[in-house]
Amino acid sequence: MPDRIRQNKSQAPVQSHDEYRPIEDYGVIGNGHTVALVSSSGSIDWLCFHRFDSPSLFARILDPDRGGYWSIQPEEPFESSRRYREATNILETTFECKGGTVIVRDFMDIASVARLRRLPAPGRIVRIAECTGGKAGIVSNCLPRPNYARTPPEFALQENQAVFGGYTLTGPAAWQVDDANEALTCRVTLHAGETAAFTLATEDDATLPQLTPADSLKVTTDYWRQWSGACTYDGPYRDIVIRSALALKLMTYEPSGAIVAAPTTSLPETFGGERNWDYRFTWIRDASFTLYALLLAGYLDNEQPFFDWLVRTVKLKGTGISILYPIIPESRTAEEVLDHFRGYRDSRPVRIGNRAAVQEQLDVYGEVMGAIQFAWRIGKYDPTPLWGTIRQMLDWVVRHWHNRDSGLWEVRGGVRHFVYSKAMMWFALDCGIEIAEEMRLPGDLAGWRRERGMIHEEVLDKGWSDALGAFKQSYEDEQLDAANLRLSIINFIEGDDPRMISTIDATLKHLVVDGLCYRYVDAPEGVAGKEGTFVVCTAWLVNALIRAGRTNEAHRIFRHLLARASSLGLYAEELQPVTGTHMGNFPQSFSHIGIINAAVSLAHAGYVGMVSPHHAAAADAAGHGGGGNKRSR
């Protein structure tokens, strides 16, 4: 849906300290270093500055009393509506009050702008308020709470600047300090046609030459529109694809090329429960899927940084791949609990770090090889320099595919022979064999082919359940798992094979509620609480239906999923079927990956004439997630 109609007009009074905004209420801005979450009332309620995994400066979303925030809004009661400036990550919030109308434009100086100026700066947060009619008093309240609210701020004021804890806050007038609340306040009155700018920067950034806020707005707008315009996809869901691609771009750490799963931590999968995880790391799986989705959407010249990061990172561990990595080597992934935070809607514990880093999840080899294979197929990546590492990975798969693992869903209740993990090990070998054969690269091709066949035979034998009439979650458990919808997408089995059709139908009957798909009903999770449906699982269902030749059914489910997006076209990890409430970390890369893949697949399946020839060729080359006609072996 176009940005111009993705608006949410709702009453938005000044937020009280005992109130939690819905997760879907937030918009996001970013610059390739970090992301801020901005509520519809003009409050930045989450910011880790200056890197995704830095300690939070504002965290009201996790604790309305202790977390801290930075708001800009009219002093009198107002209603607000929001949209993204077309084809950008610049958020525009319109406040309408009795005296006048004000638009606040929130964005971050894009990291590329800093590099173009040859400055080693991550970029500022810029917030420009413009009165477009009448007269309005504007108040900005800033309650910084550095280091996850563990370090009290100390303020130093100078004219229209306030300095605290390594940050510099600038406003259109002098800041007032409330020592009791450790807060800063700045007020200004605007008449029609007048603007006022606020910025937040690190102290190092603040000492460097800067564009004016107005010039920065223009340069950043131009950057995002130029990036968006590179999309070669021209199908019926182009606006949705571009919005999801822009969200994914925000989750790329430009200095290293690493891609985070989400920019937040501990937004709960179950309100009031313990399913609260830190997603500010690079999951090899999510990052590979992100690269694939961006390539599929037509962003065909942006893959090199991730592959460079992949080569450097995988070599750190030798032949085995960890499932997640910090975005820079010196960061930590060790899990700890912030006991002083209440958590979103009192969901505890609030975690930083992620213990899943020590798990073994065998499916990641398939995801990495799928991304490499797809980029190679469409002529946008030469795997030859990486082949030594790829050979090691494939040989590792041969030696270890018999192992149990923790599975795609990172269960904490014991390792299993997960069917999806086995199939993705098959896929890793399948991709590697194709590359080696066509490029005449060295490797144990005979051994790889033999093990590929053995995996395929074993999964069809031990992974099928007559009782379920479907592929099951693991050899040990008679449970459905939505991940198995991908078996036809990776060409492990034909999409119209009776076993695949039966798996789809069982999924629709037992895992789908109101058109939205749960990942499973039960599993050896090791954590309590009932979760919501998974956005990416619903997207996988769409793709599986397309492969089964049930395109009309797929289209209907996809349209229903699109209707559950936030007013800004964003998705958290999960959705409650009845209410549409978003749950889990936000925005979630996996969700937006699924949206892009499903949109492109539908366009290719039912609207081929609306897809550019270049993109249609790319979709035909897809080894998983898009079109593709390769037969399973």
C-alpha cells in the first residue's frame, strides 16, 4: 500500500509514565549504525546509541518509569497521524491541535553521508518541527537514562546545548534542567511557516562539521530515494516490497556489513511471560535470508559487504558455523538479565545477550549456501574466492548431518533430529554441488552426492508421519512444524507431491487461525507461555501454496497478512490472530523477508507480465523462496 495512505489517525495524548504503547504503534528511523523507535505521540522510546548493541540511552518501551525517552509534541491536546516520506526512512508525524498544525520529521543522518564527507561519524538524530498552519507551542522533554538506566546522567548546559554522558543535545532554545527527575525541557512557539530543529549526537560527532538540519533532510531524502529507486521489481506489490526492503536496510550495520535480526531486545512473544530475547545480533540464518530477499527485490549491487563479513566471520570459527555473531568481534553475546527493568507490559526477565549463541543449529548451512547460490546464479557474486571456506563447510555437513541439534526455533528443551535441519543440510550440499559442477571447482563431489542422497532418503523415511499425514517436526516428536512448508520451496520435494499437499492441508487445519500460521502447537521448548502466530510462517505458507499450484488461495492469505501490518507497513515477529496485536522484537527482519519473498513469488506466479524481464530471470534462478523449476533429486 502506498505510503500516502499508510496513515493512522488516532487520538494521541501526552503519554503517561504508566502506559505502554502497542508495539505496532512505533515507527523506526536509522542510519546503518543503529535504529530508534518513535511512538505516534512523538516520543523516542528506544535508542541504543551509537551502535545496535550499545547500551540503551532511551528504553521507555521496556520500563515506562525508569527507561527514559525523548519526546517532541504540542503542549496542548492533539491528534496525530503518521507516514514515511515516500520511498525513505524519514518519519513524518502530523500533530493537529486547536491552535494549529505541526509536522515533526524524524530521521538520522545516513552513515553514507558521513563517509561522503570523509567523517568518521555514525550520524546524528535530527528532528525538525514545522508549523504548517496557525500557531502551536512545542515542548521537548528529554529524560536520558544511559547504560540501560544504570548510570545517572549529569548535565552541562551551554546556550541551546545540553551535554551528558558523551552525548550532545541541541535545540532551538535553551534547555531547562529538572534535577529531581533528571530531565531536560525545551519550549518554543511556532507560527505558520516556521521551523525548529533538534539534534542528538555523540560528543565526537558534535565537534565535526555538520550540514544544517534542513540540508541534512534533503541529502538524507535523496539518499533513501536513490537507494529505493534501485529496486528492479515491478510487480503489483512494489510499494510493499520497497517498504520491507527499507526496513531490512535499516538493520544492516554498514561498517561491517553485518545484519541484525531486529534492533530491539526483550519485546515479549507472550505478554507478561518469559519469552523475551535479545535480537541485536547477526543470526547467520536471518542475514542470509535478508541478503536473498534484497537480491530478489532487485537490489542487485548491495550483496558484497555481507559476503565480505561472512568470509571474515566464518573463518573465526574454522569449519563450523555459529548460529549468531555480534556485529563487531569485540562485542559480547553472553546472556544476562536486567532485573531493574519491569519489561514491556511487565514481561520479565529483560535480557541482554543471547544464550542461543552456544547452540548448534544445523539448518544454517543451507541458508548460507542458498544465499551464495542465488547470488551466483543471477551473476552477482563469484564464489571462487570463498570456495576454500565453502568446501570446508560442505565437508563439515558430510561429517555432521547425522547429529541432533536445537533446530530452527532455538528450543531450549533438548536437542532433536529436526526434519527441517536435515533438509537444509541436504540443501547445502545441493547448492554446493551445483556450483562446483558448473564452475568446475575442486571438491569431494562423489562424497557430497552420496550424502545428499542419503539425507533425502532418510528424511522421507523417518521424517514422515502417517498419523499426522504430514512431515513432522523431528524424528522423535509427532508434531507439526511450519518450517516444513519450506521443503518444496528449497526443491527437496515437488510442491504438488501428495506428501507436500497433505502437509499443507494439515498445517491449514491445525496451525492456521484466522489466516495466520503458528510455527507449531507444541515443542520441547524449555520455556513457558503461549506465543502468537509467526509472520514468516504465514509467508512460507503462501509460498508453499504457490508451489502446490494453489495461487488463488495463496493470494487470499497474503492479502490478509498485509492487512495486519502496522499503520506504517511494519511487522513485529508475531501477531495475535484475533486482535492483530504485534508481539516480539520490532521490526523483525524475518517477517519482512517473508513479505518480500511472498510478494515476489505471487507476482511471478500470477502476474508474470508485470515483472521486469531482469527480475523474472532472477526469480527463475532462485533456489529457494522465489520461482524456480529445478527438480528435486
